[in-house]
Amino acid sequence: MAPENSNHATAAAILPLVGGAANITSVAHCMTRLRLGLKDRSLVRDDALRALPAVLGVVEDDTYQIVLGPGTVARVAPEFEALVSAGSPQLTSTAEELAERGAELKAARKARNATPLKLLLRRIANIFVPLIPALIGCGIIAGLNGLLVNLGWLPAVTPALAALASGFMALIAVFVGFNTAKEFGGTPVLGGAVAAIIVFPGVAKIDAFGQPLSPGQGGVLGALGAAVLAVYVEKWCRRWVPKSLDVLVTPTLTVLVSGLVTLYGLMFVAGEVATGIGHGANWLLDNTGAFAGLVLGGLFLPLVMLGLHQALIPIHATLIEQQGYTVLLPVLAMAGAGQVGCAVAVYVRAKRNEPLRATIKSALPAGLLGVGEPLIYGVSLPLGRPFVTACAGGAAGGAFVGLFSMLGDRVGSTAIGPSGWALFPLLRGNHGLGTTIAIYAGGLAVGYAVGFAATYCFGFSKQLLADLNTAPGPAETPAPATEPVRAT
């Protein structure tokens, strides 16, 4: 079957299992998930969805999220959207009643989840997640360019590769400002215009707090603050400026007021905060590396489960902007290694549970490439104790990478998003590439081994082991009630 037909077939298989076109209110996707707005959640057939070969798992939040994996989701989403658009727009009276009831349930669910922290994390994700593909592409090009430079190969090509890799990062503040204004309800281009001030070379001629500004000072944090301020100024203008003057006065005042505050306040403050983040991350791993890696690697799976890992995205972006790589991501990626080791141990121990073993076999390749949701929600979390032992594997791998950071060998990633084996093309450190790769590979090996050993020895009570080898297993039972906010 041709790839196009395969993607269409996947979309066509999913649509009736989520209630058909009439039950869909919105279609979107991130790096790994098809995100659907639903009128009536009760029309979704979860077990049948999980049984589809292309579906790696499902997660419910403010949208219904079907995990398809990187690459696949970007191809299936347009096919699915086309099928929804072609679907019948008419609703019978019964369907209308169901839609109304579904809307009420959805509103109630949103109200329960709409804590200030969750709303903030969702907004952070909505701002930065769309930028991840460009970060990955430019990061891989930067890694390739660095390798060619170190080897002395293709000297006529490496300047072009450097330009390709650096162009986006030089203007990332503009994209952050654009997305921030869009997320907070302002005019996106005005948010981008104000954020562009931060990277404009001419700011070097401006003094703030007794010292000259530097182009890029404050980075993505300054862009966030500048764009949020621009949104509030714009909304104030919309309320008070006469309609006849709005088209001239509102954008002018928005850029002028928020731009001046950015130049004479936000850039300096955000620059100090960004510098503090960079120094803090380096100090943490240089001085307490093994312990810091233990804690970060061990807690990252619960953070992903709760959606709190989104708070780290601006920190990663700041470190990449400052240093060219983030030292935190390779440590956090060890959580996925612990998860893989745990899954292999469950596979070995659950010898008679074919549904569970089938789930592991289908999800393990994605887990090796850093897509952990299928293993989390289909294997370890429903079983309980194996989720804890998976965290132990992540802690051990994180401690390994952190230990080498204490010894002077930093391991970083030039982009955010991938982990597991998919992170190898993005690795960069303060020593040779070979050393960096060896340390990261060693961390993965430790995470796999400890995750396997901890799960094999301590992940099962006698009752759980007996149940696993006599019952269908998580592959045929409903997903856990846990509702994570988001994961990339």
C-alpha cells in the first residue's frame, strides 16, 4: 500500500471510532499526537482505537489525543481533517442532544482542570511546541556542520550550513513574540514586531541602567514578556481609541509603549534572569551532577504524566540560545531509558499474557526513539509498581550523565523534542563528539539495565504476577484515569 493510501486508511479507520465527522469540533496535531475536540466523549471507542496498528496510545485532556508517533501524525492529520470536512454537517435531533450533553461534560472537565498552573503550562506549550520542528532541523544541521568543521571537510559548504543552522536561532525571539501574542489574544504580528526589537543590532547604541544593551539580551524570556505586554497595551487601546482612529493609533501605541518598556526594562531584567538560568544549570550539573541527575532523571516521568515538564521548555530554549545546547535534556532523556528497561522486564515476566506482550512489542520501537507515552499509559502506569521501577532506571541513567558533568564532560542537545536514540544527531558537548556520544550512550545503557533489573526484581508482587499471567493485561483494559496536560 502506498504511503498516501496508508495514511488515508489510518485516518479513515480512526474517524468512526471517535464518533464520526459530526462529533469532531477541532483537529490539530503536535509532534506525536492527533488532538481532537469532541462534542460527545461517550461516542469514542477507546479499546478499538488502541487496537489499530498505527495507534500507539490515547491520552485525554482538554482535547482527545491519539498518539501516532513522529512523522506519521503530520501525514495522517491532513487526511483526517479532509475526511472530517467532507463528512455530513447535519445532526439529527438525538445527535444534537448528545452534542449538548457532551459540551456540558467537556465544560465541567475543563473547569476541574483549569487551575492557574495548568493554564499557564498549556499556554507555554502552545507558544513553544510549534517551534520544535525548526529547532530540530536547525539543530541537526548545526551538528552536521560542527562535524564537518572538526574533520576539515567541505570548507566551502560549512559557512552555508552555519547560516542555515543559525538563522532561525538568531530570530527565535520574533517567532516567540508572534506565538505569544496569538496565544494571549492579541495581534500576532504586533507581538513579533515588539519582540524583534530584542534582536535588532541597533540596540547596542542604547543605554539602560547605566550600561549598553546587547542584541539578543533577554532572549526568549524577554520576547515572552514583551509580547504579553504588547497584548495588554493593544487591548487597552481597542477599548479606548475611537474606531475611526483605531487602525492608525492602536498599532502605533502598542509598538511604542511596549517597545520602550522592553528597551528600558524588560531586556535588562530578562537578560539577568536568562544569565542566572544558564549559570544555575551549569553550576547544578558541575557541582552536584550525580545527585542532580538522579533527581531529574527519576522525576521526569511523573512530570510528563502530570504535564509539568512544559515548564522546562523556556529553560531549554534559553540554554540553547545562550550556549548552543541544553545540558538538561540528555539527563531528562534517561527517564525514557528506564521506561524501556522496565517494559522489557514486564515482557519477560508476563510470559503468558500475550495481549500485554503484544502491546510492549508494538510500543517498544517508539520508546527506543523517545516516544514514551505508549509504554507509560499502556504498560507501566496501569501496573503501578513498574512505573516506580522505571523511574529508578531513569534516575540511574541521569546520575551517570550527571557524574560525567561533574568530571568536566558536559553533554547537551542542540534542540528540544527528541530523546532516546533520536537524540544522537543532536548531541553536543564541551569536548569531542565521540566523548559526548559515548557518555550519552552509557547513560542509556545504565538506564536500560537498572530499569530492567529493578522491575524484574521489585516490580511485581506475587498477586500482580499471578494476575498478569492469567488476565488479559493492560492492552485490553481501559487506560488509567490520570490526565496529563501535554507531552511533546
